[in-house]
Amino acid sequence: MRDDIDVHDARPVARRMQHLRAALPWIALALLLAVPPCISKQSWLVAWLAQTASMIVFALSYNLLLGGAGLLSFGHAASSGIGALIAAQVFNRFGLPLPLLPLMGGIGGALFGALYGLVATRRAGTAFAMITLGIGELVAAAAWTLPDWFGGEAGVAIDRTAGLALPGVTFGPAREAYALIALWCALAVLAIYALSRTPFMRLAHAVRDNPVRAAAIGCYPRRVRYEVVVWSSFFAGIAGTLGLINVELVSTESVGMLRSGSVLIATVIGGSGAFFGPVAGAVVLTFFSVVVASATRAWLLYLGLFFVVVVVAAPDGIAGWLRRQAQRLARDGWRACLPWFVYRAASASAWTLAVVLGVQWAYAQRFGTEERARFLAATNPVWLAAAVLSLAFIGWLALHLGARRDRALSAGADAGVRS
């Protein structure tokens, strides 16, 4: 009888813990968007958060294709750039209120998605990827050959204070513009989350996993892929317009392969198997492109190394890695997992420091213009090599000890299951 009472008492606690774990990503996103501008008034912080908000929507829109329908696109920046370009042209010619501009960009992106989706969704898999690559290159080439529409090398600029005025708000200061960007980011995330929970997206998952079986039950895979492309392009247009509001410019780079590659990297880093995976990837990508780039010109090298490490060590991305660690904690408890986490953190720190020392010394030899670069360039190579090798050995040793600890935990868990 007592055991039955304890079981019934534990169920509400377990449900509350489950609800708390589900709410944690939403709380973290809200804190990221709202708290930093209230604590600090640094201009770089507001600029980084504005870029992060735009990239979050962009990455989530891309994951509708990659994670939702299994469609790998190499031209997703075209939808984002075309949506922002249409929004800029409408804003400059008709003076649309700035708060409604992202909606106009989303409509423009959806129209472009409806156009190129007629061709691209005839095939899936590698064929779809190659078609989107070709369409993306066509749009990038058109951006240079049609300067009257795309603005040529200078792009199309807007003045975000020139739209229909709102009482007490001009959107001239960066903080006012960021407030609008953060609001639209939150609305777009909620809308994408609601879309991802609809029967339509479950049908898209079925087409992704087994299109032949989906067709056998009366589904039209091409029609489903087409609708996913349109929805993805709609939210990509919103993301591009948020970037337009931030920098007041849409240029030829907005439709280029570099931007399409960046959203692919962000989605893979974060993990396409979880809804908030692309959000984590967007935060990491903008951290490298803004914060790390302001400290060193080697930021692209660091981003590439981080991408390789994530793909090799955690193919399911940051979100998948965090999910596995949460399962480990629930299974073994904090006391058993703490040494393993300490070993892994020590290994990652040592390897990171070794790589940074080596890379920064090499860049200082090539671009030794700043004071800190001259200091690194003057460092004795023998001592530097000894420091790098020592840190690498410490990282390997900590990784080895962590692996032994992991095997011991796995053996204990297997013994518990058998008993």
C-alpha cells in the first residue's frame, strides 16, 4: 500500500520535471533575446543579438527543409535575399510601416519559393540539392547583371526611419530596431514551432523517411515537398528582412553561396533532429562571425575546425549531444558523471588552447601588425612548440581517462540491467 502511494506521489513530480525540461529551451531563448540589452548598452552586443535573431529564424526555416522533409538545399539564401529585396523595394516606393516589413519579406520569399519549387521538387535527394545549387547561382548571377532591380555592387539601401511614423518610435536607434527584430524573431519561432507540430509536417516526415510508402497510402510526395519549400521560403524571407532592418541594406551577398553555406553549417552544428538545434547552431555561428572575428582574423579557421569536431564527435549536433548527456545524468546521477565531465572539459580546454596558440602564432608570423601579434611573432618557436605539445598531451591524457570512466559507467549500467 505504501509503495502504491509513493508511486502516485512521484508521478506529478516526474510530469513537472518533464514540463520543466521542455520549457528550458524557451526560457533560454527568451533570456538571450531580452536580458543582455537590459544589462549592457554596448553597441557590439546589440549588433550581435540582432544578427543572432535573424540567423535563428533563417536556420529554423532551413530546418523545415532539411529536418522536416529531408531536402538538402544549397540555394536557400536566394529565398532570403529575394524576400528582403522585395521588402526593400516596397518600403522605398510605398513607405510601408517598418513593423510590417518582415511580413512583406516573407510574402516575397514565399512567392520565390512557389516559383522555384515547381522545378526543384520534381526530384528529391541529390537531384534536389543540385537543382537548388543551380538556381542559387542563377540568382547570384542575376544580382550582378540586373543592377536596376538588385542595386548592383552597392545593393538596395533603406532608411528605416522613413516609413510611416508610429507614435513615439522612430526605429532610428539600434536598440529600437533590435526590439522590433527580437519581437519578430519570437513570433517566427512560435509560428515555426506550431507548424512543426501540425499533421502536415508529420506527413512531410513520412515523405522524408519513405516516400514510396507515403505515396501508397494516398499522399503526393511532390506536393508535400512543394508546400514545405513554400513555407520554408516564407520564413527565410522574414529572416532576410530582419537582417535588412538591422543593417538597412540588402546586397548581392545576401543571395550568394556563402550565406547558403552558413545556414547549412548552423543547422548541422546545432542538429537538425531537434527543434531548438538550429537555434543553438545560429548562436554559435554568429558568435564566431561577430565576437571571435573581432578578436582574430582566423575566425573562419576556428569555425571550420569546430564544425569538423561536431560532425565527427556528435553527428546529431549540439542538441543531440546535450540530449545524450541529460540521459546519462538521469541514468547514473551527478556523482557518477561529474568525473567524466571534468575529464572531458579538461581535454577540450587543453586541445583548444593548444590549437589557438599554434594558429595565432602562425597568423602572427604572416600578419604581425598589431601589438599582441608582434608579441606572439617574437615568441621562441621551440618554447611555443613545447607548450603546444604539452597541452596536446594533457588533452589526450584527460580524454583517455574520461573514456575509461565512460566504459566503467557503461559496464555498471549493463550489470544493473542484467541483475
